[in-house]
Amino acid sequence: MKSGTRPVKGTRKMIANMTPVLQPGTYVFCTMLNTEDATAAATLALATFAEDEGMSLVLEKSEADRLGLSYGEKMRRITLMVYSSVSGVGLTAAVAGELARHRIPANVVAATQHDHVFVPKKHADRALDALRVLQARARDGQDEFTDAD
């Protein structure tokens, strides 16, 4: 991130500037119970989260296969390129809501610089199109989003 870059906070501004990008690769969500194994696997993970049931990991499918881990749906990752404020309101809700209208499941992971939307591989192109349309509507002022900043 460039020095001096400030996070975007307003709902319409976040959506209008989100610029969704479909990332290469296929990802899976896994859970590991063994702490020692999970710690080693975490170094390969895109994201981790410690839950009561074990360590949840987001891994490239090839890494999960190599480690012999079980997983469910194969996912693609769409990165929202806007640097959204952690105190910004509405981006996650707008993205999840738009994808829900298209009957596309989504798992949104917020990181420090960007939000990442994981969608089933078979719906990735439709999801990307839906998010681009949402962004265009926000840019054109054709949607219900208002800025509270």
C-alpha cells in the first residue's frame, strides 16, 4: 500500500471503487484438529482462523490434496481492490446481498487491505459479473447506497 493512502469508508464509495478481480487458483476450506499439524499447515494457508472445533484453513486445493486434507466445495477468490476501512459500513452486506440475489453462495474474508470473496468455482464468472454490475450501479448513483462518512 502506498504511503499516505487512506482507507475508503463511505458505503457508496467502497462499492463504487471495489474493482472485483478474479484471482487465479482454486481454494478449499479445511479444519485441522491436531495443533502441531495445523501450525505447520498454517504456513501454507492463505488464511487461518482458530475456532473451538480446530484450526480452519483456506488453502490452495493442490496444497490440501498434498497434505491429504478433506474439504468440501472448490472455491475461487474474488479480491475487492478497494482499500476499505475496517470501520466502513455496508460493503460486506452489499456484496453478499448482491450475490444472494443471484443465488451464489459467498464467504467473505476481510483482511487489512482488501476484502476477499470466496465463491463456488462453478459460479465464479457469474459472481464476478454480478459484482461488476453492482460497482457500476454505485458509480452511477443508481442504487440505494448512501455515504455516512
